[in-house]
Amino acid sequence: KTPSDFLGAAIGSRVVVRLNSGVEYRGVLACLDGYMNIAMEQTEEYVGGDLKNKYGDAFIRGNN
């Protein structure tokens, strides 16, 4: 399986996306594309383990 196959199977599940900066986004994986752009729902932003923001929908740009 490719990483895209693995992530595609997780659509609708709660996921954690950790950026290189260490910031984490936790929410429900809505969709993704071949560039690893990720759309999430019910998203929460954590910095240093602390909840900083809540977003209804979020888009995280992948840059392969």
C-alpha cells in the first residue's frame, strides 16, 4: 500500500497531523489529494500540547 492508500482508508476517522514546527491539528479526516493536501473537520490546534484554537473546517496544504 502507498501512503495515499493508507490515508484514504482513514477518511472519516479522527487523526492527528503534526507539522514540522511541532504544531498539531486533531480532527476528522475529510479528504486528501495526491499532493497530500488535507481537509479536516472538527479541527483543534495544539501548540506545545496545549489547545490553542478550534476550527470547524481546516485545510492543511501539503507540499511534496
